[in-house]
Amino acid sequence: MKTSGRIARLYLTCMVVTAASALPTGTSSSSNQHSETSTSAWTASTTGRTPAGTNAMGSPAPTTPAEPREANPSVTVTVSPKRAAVTVTTQTQQFTSSVTGATWGVDGIAGGNRTVGTISPSGLYTPPATAGTHSVTATSGTSSGSATIAVTDLKAVLTYHNDWARDGINAREFALTPTSVTTATFGKLFSCAVDGAVYAQPLWMRGLSIGGGIHNVIFVATQHDSAYAFDADAKPCLTYWHVNLLDTLHGGTSMEKPVTWNDVGNCFGDIYPEVGVTGTPVIDFNTKTIYLVSASEKNPTSSGNCSASSATFYHRLHALDLATGSEKFNAPITIAAAVPGTGDGSSGGMVSFNSQLHHQRSGLVEVGGKIFVVFAAHEDATPYHGWVIGYKASNVQQQIAVFNTTPNGVNGADGGIWGGGGAPAVDGVGDIYITTGNGVFDEAPPPPNNDYGDSILRLHSIMGSTLNGVNLSIAGWFTPYDESRLAQIDGDLGSGAAVLLPNQSSGAGPAHLLVQTGKEGVVYLIDRDHMGQFNPTNNDQIVQSFPGPINGLWGTPALWRNNLYTGGEGDSLRQFRFNPATELFNPPVASLSAQVFGYPGTTPSVSSPGGAQGIVWAIDSSLYGYASPNAGINCSVVPVPSACTGPAILHAYNATNLALEYWNSGMAANNRDRAGNGVKFVPPTVANGKVYVGTRTRVDVYGLLPN
């Protein structure tokens, strides 16, 4: 029987209504055949085929209501990475969910907010403007998975051991905690290769405009006279710039090269095989400038006898733009200076700075718009002195201060400033604290009374000349009563660097204190306002002294929450507690690490998320290569025996009980976390959930394992 078009249209209308009425609750139907958003389950056929939803006779087929779709309770939602660290506001973190279409929240808030950070539908987390730790959650149906993200407001690590006090503290570290620093959750993330040994502490800055974006950056200098800017977080390593400090753009001349190790000193191999940038640079945050000193030589004729008399030696102060590595502020300047005195035996009554004889080992200092560079010797090869030379930060061609620790004496007067690689401390009024090594001491009658071997000096900026130089005067000083014996036994007080304590408020003692330890291993606690000068009988004029590291200190202690941490040679890491009520240390050791650190010991740093959960970080670099005394064989030969060279080992300890070690870079199987070969003195840099370790050929970056 033939069906008319009118009847066919009637059948079609009925079928649409019937199908629509059978749709699940909450589902709509549309008869608009051209809409891309139509939810109709079928369309009319114009090809002679049976339309969906009809029987063979063209009548509507029986329908069964559809069941509502529910989440599968067996689905497991996971979030990757499981743990992450970012800086406030600018550094985002992309999270992914194992389930497509999951909804995101932060601390239980859908999409987050400005207080806890926001997260997009695709899982991109943008941190808030305040520091803290947050939980990021992905939810699908009744299942959810989460990850932890730590947000730091640490601005930068601009100088040696973190700050002017030289205490080694980062108290704005929220990602690294006792529960996150384990072999399962923490390890080596990546490495950045360099062209020479890294004896200077890597420096870190957040949110720098560089490479066409905003990035966290680490700055590294090498003994090959190179400087680098690396992305602090990118894996694999991303280099923003690398400059050769001896090329013509950075003040170098033709045929200039880093100093060969046996062209200076006494052939001890203190720095081997070349000397370039040794002292830790300093960064000016406001002008985005990094200042550092290169050492170089030209035309040497040495035959390896520890002299190169025909060579020309240079130390230059550079001022590099953080974004490009280009020189600025009229840099570089070739370092030169002279003060009245007879210490180097020269005629004319002047002592002149000699670049071949001096070694820029200490970190640089910036204070009051001035850059200060300090010097000691190459391996005590005389004649030499301790020098402090200042330059205007905004125009380094202007030398604005000079101080010589020992301008008088026979065959030089020594008194170098090196502190095991430390840097001079600076107090709140801008005074600088330096500690000298072995040298002439005559600050007692008869005149001239201006040589300060084995002493701690407080230097104050003035306008005018002094017996030791220009524009820097001694505002206070302390010399141990046994200074003469220290000089005779090579017992440098200045093998360690001073650390300033926070201002005290109990009233039980002085408000302004510093602590100093040297090769003798005595810990000196000194009133910075009345330093005690010299007592030939004893040290009763100072606040306190007591035995510290058993074999002496080569480096800088850390100071966190009234705890002093010393890492002496051939000794455990030691914790001494300071009592703020009495303003004295409790001399018995509070705790010891099980690990004994060979020469030269260690310079520890401390991280914490505020006043608790502190972690002490320390590097064992005892197998540093040439002249290492720790391998049990003769290491002072070329080529260096392989047994004399080994990896730096990074350790992490409980800051309230050093006997509890959380992690070290030798724990994980298959050398997963192994660092490059060690170098002396360099401390770790801790920032934004990562720890940066300088080695002989690279910088190793440790942090939270993502999964």
C-alpha cells in the first residue's frame, strides 16, 4: 500500500515526540537538524533505509528508558607531579590528572582563590602572593587525587652564606621538610655543565626578566674565568648566557688566560689546576648587577717552579648585567692599591698591591653603594698582606676605600683575609667585620701600632686617611692573648669567618654579638661594641670562649634559632646551643653527626619554613683532588691519582639533633643522586625547594622528585 507524504510526515512527528519522551531526566531533544548542539539521537532518512527508532513497517519501535550515567567508583585519580615548589605570584605549575575532565581545587576550594592560589580547568596552578604550603586536588565523580605544592617568598640569595650576618639561613623554605627530604621523595633533578671548577657559591634570584620571560635563575662562576646564568628550574639545564671574563668585551687582552696553579704560591696546589674566579660574587638586587673578580696572567715563562717572573698578573672587578652578562657601570677595573708602610720592603714608604702574590679567596661585599673586595695570599707565599679595597657600585672606576691589615714588618707582614672562602660580615650600621690569619701583630707599644695579624677587626667608613689606608678606620678589634703562639704554629684565627648573632634583648649581656672560630678550634663570643682588644694574659675581657671543633675550622659556621653549627676538619658536625636568657653558649655539645668530615671540614647551611623543622645541609668535599690529605696516598702529584678525587656528598640533618640524618646523595641505589667531584669550601645554596651544589665540572641540582 502506498503511503502519502502527508501520512509519512505524521508518522515522523509522532516518532520524534515518542523518542523525546523516552530521554533520561535532564536531557533535552531538538528537532533542528542543522544545529551542531542538537541532542536528537536520530534523524529522518531520505535514502530509503529504515530510520533509527522504527520497525520494519515504519512504526515506532518500543523504547526502554536510559539509566542515568554515574561515576565509576573503581576509578583511581592521581595527580602529577605529586610534589612541587614555586615562587610567589610569577612561577606557575602545570598539574595533570590521570582522569580526563577532572575538576580542580586548592585546599578544598573549587578553582582556588587569591589566598591559596588559583588553578585552571586544565590544571595550571598560579600561586598567591604569600608563602605557604597547599594541597591541589583533582576530582572525578566520587574519586579524587592530590598533590602538595610549596610556595616561597624568598627574594634571592645575593651573597655568600645568604646574608650580611653570614649565618647560612633560609627560613623561607616551605618545600624541604623532614617528610619530603627522603630517598623516595628527594634527589638529583639535573646538572648544568661548566668549563671549570666552581669554588664560588652559586647565587639565586627569583622572577628575573631574562630570555624573553620571567624566570628563577642561578648564577655560577668558575676557575676558568667564566660566568653563567642558568634557569634555576628547567630540566634539562637551560643556559641563558655564558661569558668569558677574559675576552675583549670583558676587559681581557690577547693571550690572557686563567692563572696556572704553579705560577703562584708554593706549589701546594691549593687551587688546582687553574685560578680564575674564586671568591663568591655579590648581586645588587635593585640594579640587577652581579659583581665578581677574575684572576688571570699573560706571557708566563714558568717551568713549573712556582714562579712566573716575566708574566703579567691581573685581578679585575667586573659588573655584569644579570639579564645579558654584559659589563656595566664602567666595568671592569683592574685592581690596584697602595698605602703607606714598609711591609713589602719597597722603597718610598709605600706598600703596593701585587696581583701575583695575592689571592681573592673571600666573598665580595656590597654595602652602602660600595663593593668591597678582600685578599689574602697564594699558599702563604710572601710578601703579602690582607687587603680590603672598595669601589663605587655605580661606577667601578672610582676606588673609594683601601685598608691594609699589616702595612709594616720584615719580608711582608701577612695577615691575609680568607676565612675558608667566607665573606666579611656586615652589621646594621654598615660596619664590616674581617678576621685575619697569621701575621705581624704590634697593636701595643711601641708605635706604629697598626699591624693586626690573627685579629678580628671592625671597619667603619670615614672620610680621610688612617695609618692603614684611606676612608676605612678601625672601630673595634680583638686579638687572642696567644696570638704569638698561633702565628708560630700556623694557627690562623682567620681560617674561619665571623658570624653575627641577632640583636639580643634580655639585658643579661651585650646586645650585639659575634662568634668566631679558627684553626685552634676555640669558639670566641665577642661584644661587637666593645670587642676587647688585646690582653696578653688571657681572654677574660671578652664575653665567652670555649672549645669547639676538635681540629679547628676552615669555613663559616651556621646559626639558626640559637643553635651554632660548626663543621671542623676531621670532625663531626657539631651543634652548640645559645641561651638568649643568659646570652651565653652552653659549651657541652648538644648533638653530633655520625659523619666525620675530612679536611677541610664543611660550611653548613640551614633551611626551614620559619622557626621549626630546620634542616642542616652540609657538603663533604674531602676528596677534592690535588693535595687532598684524605685519601691515604700521595695526592700532590700530576696527574692526580683517581683515589684522590671523588664526588661531593650532600648531607641533610635534623637541625635539633644532628645524629638524625634524613638523606645524603650516596643513599639512593645505582648512584642516582651522585654529585660531581668535590671542591673545597663551597657551601650549598638552598632556594625554592632545591639545593645547588658546585663541583669540579658542573652544578648539581637537587630537589623534590615529581612522582
